Amino acid sequence: MTLKLKNTSPEKPAIDLSKTPVSRLFFSYYFPAVVSMLSVTVHQIADGLILGQKVGKDGVAAIGLYAPVLIIFIAIVLMLMIGGGILFAKNIGLGRPDKALEVFQFATTISLVLGGIVALSAPWLAEPMTRLLAGNESGKVFTYTLDYTFWALLWLPIFLLRVLWGGFTNNDQAPKVSRNATLLASVCNIGLDLLFVMVFNWGVAGASIATGISLLIALLYIGFYIAKGKKNLHFQGFRLRFRLGEWQQFFLLGLPSFASEIAFAVGFIIVNQSLIGYGKLAVAAFGVINYLSFIFFRFLVAVFIAMQPIISFNVGAGKPDRVLAILKFCMLFALGLGCFITLLGSFTSQPLLHLFSGNASSAFYELANPAFSIYFWLFVGLGVNNVLSLYLQTIGKTLLAIAMNVTRSIGLVLLFVWFLPSVMGIHGIWAAKPVAELATILLMGAFTLVYRKHYYSHDAIVQQNKN
């Protein structure tokens, strides 16, 4: 299958990935990413408020129950987006735009095939999947979860392509395209939620349909940019590609992102299960604190999004000194931002908890306030570890990146969940993930510095281009 669209003459980019000062280059990617993250956050909050008002807590619970499935799909598309994005940017840096386009076509084909299979299977997958998600629940919770799951599975090809193409436009030196698409989708989603849920009374199904339509609008916006072919990314001569000479490298580069997402979810489950023995208030407190932490976490995700195309291009272009400068800047920025979020969490825990937990009991706040301050130490190490993990992925140290992500999110969390409560009581559980992240910085910092020739030397950085 071939799609031919006219490619216009390339425009000179406003930024040069190989020459623009690192700080200016980073923020030219970071601020659009932050706007995208914040618009998604605003939409999610509005979505929850609309459903909560019209459908009730069971409707919001249905979306929450679908979260594990969503995490799996996000892990898959991140593997395609990061692995493909690194290869795309490297090939551009090496002066091989045709090879870069092959990577884009291959990633798009995989997303279409995978999403299409799931979407076509939705009538048969939705109910057994809902039984797995909702467990022994019955009545409204089961019905709402079934409705949301069915429509979410139908929209999966659109979701995968929207995330994937957004990542590729970032690597095509057009971060504002993905930002604009996210803003457009968020506004449309809120409007459609009001229409479908509040006016048409379509309930949770209406919310899922609204999300799907909004994703489609965002995808069309990004597709229009790609069709114009202003830079390296275009549809001219596009065909479904089931083979790629670099397919092993493609999946290996993306595998740490997949492992990180799955491991992060498992770590969340470990902490959640450990709190069950302390009662419903502890579990509820963790739910609210974790919800708030994800809002702040998006600022660190934006660091990851901004760094990836910049560092990948310069690895491909064979500029090790610039790669190390980018790594140093991003690590320092992530550390400073993480410390700021931790301090902010310490001073604003009480008003934030009251804002998002309504008229909870005084016992809830007595438990949640100190928990909030302890848990937010997570951010001191989280951003730095994500930056280091991405760097290791980019220079081809895949196994170490995977080991790092699995160890910090599962192994160390298990260790500290087992040990710290014997010393600190329930506060030890709140501290398990933060201590795991801080321990990872110390362990990985010491390890990579001892073997710096394997990880920070010029040869270590450029050897990936010889593969």
C-alpha cells in the first residue's frame, strides 16, 4: 500500500540540534511538552468532575479499574515511540533521512496492526477483560467498566498512532505540533464530555467515545503536519513496512521504556497491597496522594520528552562532548526541579489534600498529611533516574537500563517495604519508593563512574553508530 503526497521544500529550522546552545535547545522542547502535560492534566480533572457529578463514584471507579490495561498499552506504545524515536533521530544525525523514514513507516505499521487486531476483537475481549478488572464486583461498577473498556479497545489504533506520531514530530524538530494537538484534543474532550455525558446521558460510554473522538482530532492535526512534509517527516512514498533492517535495535532501544512502565505499575501495586493491612483510610490516602503525585510527575516527564530527540540526534551525529553536556544539563535540571516539587509538596500538602479529598474525616488528614510530605521525596531521585535511564538507552546500554528500571521500581521497593516498616511503622511504606529512587541514584552513580569508560567516554557514546 502506497500513499503519495506532495512534499514541499524544506524550511530552515528555528533551532539546530547540533549547534544551538544546550539550555535554549532544551527549553524549546521542554515548554511545549509541559503545556501538553498540563492540558492532559486539566482534561483528566475535568473528566473526573463531570463523571462524578453526573454518573457518581461508580463511573469514576470504572475508569480507574481500566487503568492497568491502559498502562500496558502505554508501555507498548512507549517502546515503539522511544525505540523508533531514538533510531529516527540518530539516522537524521547520521545524514540518512531515507533510513529515518523507514523507521517511521515500520513503527506506524506495527501500531496499526496491533491496534487493529485488538479493536476488531473488542466485542469478544471486553467482557472477560472486565471480569478480570472488576473482580467480583457487580451491578453498576461492572456495567460501567464494560462500557468504558469496550469503547477504549475500539479506539486503540487511534490512541497508539496519536502517541507514536506525536513522538516522531518531536524528533522532527517540531515539538509545538504535538503540544497544539494535545491542547486541541483536551478542549474537544471536555466539550464532548459535557455533551455526551451531561446532555445525552450516555454515561461512561459517552466519556470513552468523547476521548476517542478527541484522539482522532489530534491525530488528524498531526497527520496534516506530516503530510505537508516541511522537514524530514512526510508521507511521500509511504507504505506499510513489515520489515526493518534495524528491527532488533528498534525493539532493544525501546525495551527499557516498556520495562520501566510495567515495573512502575508493579511497584505501585506492591505499595498499595502493603497498605491494605493498615485499613481503608491508608489505602484511600495513598490513592489521593498518588493521584496528586502524577500531576507533578508530568513536569519530570516533560524533561524526558525534551531530552530524547536532542540527545539521540547528537549521538547519531557523533558529537560525544555535546551529548555529555546535554546529559549534565538535564540531570541538574531534573534534580533541581525534583527538589522544588518536594519542597512544594511539604508546604502545600494540607490545602492540596483538602481540595481533592472533600469532606474527609480528621483521621484521614492526620494520616495523609505526613504521608504526603514523606512520599513527595520521591521526586528528588525520580527525574535524575529517568534521565540516566534514557541516556543508557540512547547509547545502546539496553540491559543496564532495563536492570536499573526493574531494580528501582520492584526490587528495591520490595526490600524497603519489607524493612522500613519495622523501623518506621506505616511511615516506612510511604518512604519505600522515595528511598528506592535515592538508593538508585547512589548505586547507579557509583557503578557508572567506576566504569566510566564504558558509559561516558567518547567511544562508548559513538560506538552505537557502528552497529
